[in-house]
Amino acid sequence: MSSTSPARPKIISVSVLLYRWLLALGPGVFRRDYSIPALQDFRQCLIDAHRKRGFFGVIALWPLLFGEALSGLLAEYSSEFFGRKQSMLPTIRRSMIAAFWAFVLFSIAIIALGRITDPAAPFDAVGRVHPEVGVAYSIVVYSWEIALLAIMLGGLPILFVALKRAIPGGLLKALQLFAIKRRHALVLLGAALLITICFLVFLLATEYIFGPSSCTASNGCIVGQPLLVIVGSFAAIVGGITLFVFVILAITASLSGAVLRSEFSTEMLRFALVPIAMLALVMSAATFAATFWLIRLWIVAPQFAASGSGLGNGQAAEVVAIIGAMALSSLVMAGALGSGLKASHHPTARQN
Amino acid sequence: MRQAYPDPDAMLPLTPAVFNILLTLVDGERHGYSIMQEIAAQTKGKLRIGPTTLYRSIKHMLEDGLIVEADERPDPVLDDERRRYYRLTDLGQRVAVAEAQRLEQTLAVARSKSLLRNFTPEKGA
């Protein structure tokens, strides 16, 4: 029971004050979540000791309580900075989630590349004359298709297991598995808005730098349009793209949440490393192929590459950004594979 | 008991503090101070953990899904409303069993090497 006695011995008050100061030196998260119950239990320990053995009973507890507080807070700092020694399950779980986010980024990059090379006929024509250009582009396209198959190969069984586990608890429990908290949804919306603004700034900047110099109301430029039309169009574009990005982020976060909340067997988690390895391989291959394709296109067909139907008007800058995104997603995927493999070779994982 | 999800062995070995906290919660929900007292009692005073170690362990056990904070307190009238109660999860229960089995195996090895010559296990234990 908690003590509400107003006449508390001074030694207890002093000890509690010292402990409070010590806790104040601890890491923020621990302090925020646990300082109140820790202080409450600390006080209770002292009250009990004082009841049994008086002043010296309290003093006798000092080395134990202050010693463990100091070492505990240092250990907590250490685990905050360097991470806890993780068991296999959480590490592979994180690898799975990182792999999924990397795949989403990779897919967006590939879709954007497909948009730039549309219509495909002129690019195909260059590919027929210079087969290495065509082959490189085909590698990019097929890599994405293999990556999609790999994500389905790994993702569908995981999703199936997660749902199978949740459905006996009722439909609500199954839906809760994919739920996103309101606070997280707002963060995702903010992130979607930020991505949209960055994307539009990039587009406008490349258009300004590389676009046609003469810009009038009749050639599609916004200059000369009524202000209301400009503002309305801009708001609609920002809203539309933000909504689109938010939906992608929300779906990805929702599936990631389901993976975090579900329980999987060790075998299932180990199995997930196979598609992650496939993804790392094909995504790296696609990144190299796209880089080769861009460089080779500029070398063998510079006039076409610089033209509006090729990669002119700032589209080359977009392709560079796309390849950057592909490289980033490949790196994340390789990192996810590396940490997953490392965790699966941890001695505690080799029990069976 | 379900066999497939997830593998409790992957979380072993446990620290003495974590294992003892799990053991205290096998009998039901407890708050922090009660856990400390019970650990001292069940180890005959050989293991005493302070509030900092206790709440560090609780923090990590919550993160790992071994325990959860109980929504309802056993006796709201008699108890301090600020107290937080914790209870074992299904995973926590299985991890506690797995750790007990691991320690039992270790003990069997110690016995087989005549390390504990005077040790006589209790009947029916």
C-alpha cells in the first residue's frame, strides 16, 4: 500500500530526493515512462526498511538501491545509443519491414521511369539499333517483375499467417491488425505533403532550368493564366498527389504494422530471408542496368537523348533522381538482408 | 498450447531479473513493488532487484511482448490507483517455460558430472 503519512522520517525524504535527482539524469524515455512508479516503489522500500530497522535500515539499503539505479541508468543509456542485444525475431521482423518499404520505393521509381519512357516507340527504335540499350532497359523491366513476384512469394504467406492468427479473435481483431493510430496517420499525411512539395519543387525547378525559354499562355505554361485558375490548379495538384502518396504510405505502414503485431514461427521468419535475398539481387541488377542504360543512351544517341521525345526538358535529371531512388532502395534491401542473415546465425537462433 | 508461434527459444537465455519477474507473474497480475517483494521471497533474499532494474526489465519485456500492462486492477478499492499492474502474455508464459527447461537441462548436466554430490532432488518436483 502506498504511504500517505504526512510525518515521514527525514532520512526517507532525503533519500527520495536523491533518487529523484538520480532518475532525472536518466534517458528521457525511461524517465518519462517509469520515473513515477520507480520513485513510488523506491519510497515504499524505504518505508518498509524504516518500519523494520529504523534509520540504519534505510541507510543499509542505500548501496543496493543507489548502486543499481546508477548502473541501471547507465545500461539504459547504453541500450538507447547502441541498441539492445536483439534476439532473432525482432531483427528479422525489422528486416522484413525495411525490405517492404524498399520495394515500395523501388516500384515508385520504376513506374516513374516507365512514365518518362512513354511513348516507348522511339526508345525501342534506339534499342533495336543498339541492342545493349534495349537489353539494359529490358533488365530493368524484368527485374521489377521478378521483384514483384518475390514480394508476393514472401509477403502472401506472411499475410496469410498473420490473418489466420488474428481471425479466430473475430473480424475486429483482424482489422485491428492493420489499423493505424490517428497520430501515426497524421505523421504519414505530413510526410506525404512534404514528399509532394519536394516533388513539385523538383519538377518546377527542372522545368524552369531545362524547359523552353518562351513561356506564354498559349503554349501550356501557367504564365498569363488567371490567378484563381493557377491557385485552384496548384491546390488540386498538391491535394491529388498528397492523397496518392498518403494512400501508398498508409498501405505500406498498415502492412508493416500487421507484421509487427503478428506472431510468426522462426521458420517463417527465416523463409522471409529468401525473397529478401532475391529482391536485393534483382533490385541491384536493375539499378546497374538503369545506370548503364542512361549512360549508353547519351553516348550512342545523344541527339535523341537531348530531344523532347528522349530525355530532354529536364527528364534526364528525373532519371538521375529515379536511379538514386533505386540505388537507395537496393542499399536498404541489402542492409535488411545482411542484418536478417546475421540475426539468423545468432547462436540463440540455432536451437532446432 | 500452440506450437508454431513464435519460437520462445529465440529469446533465451533470459537475465535472472527477467526470468524471476516472469515467475512472479505466473500466479497472476502484480504491480511493481509486489514483484520486487515476491522475487526477494522466492529467491530467499538471494536476488534483490531495485526499482530501476525492475522498470528497465519491465520496459524491455513490454517491448518484447512478454508481459502487458493489465487494464483492470485486482482490487481498485484497496489499492493505490497510480499503481500499474502487469500480467504475462501467452508468449511470456512460453518463454518462461522454455527458460525453465533450459535451466533444467543445465542442471541435469551438472548432476551428471557429479558436481552436486549432496544434491537430492525433491520427490515429485
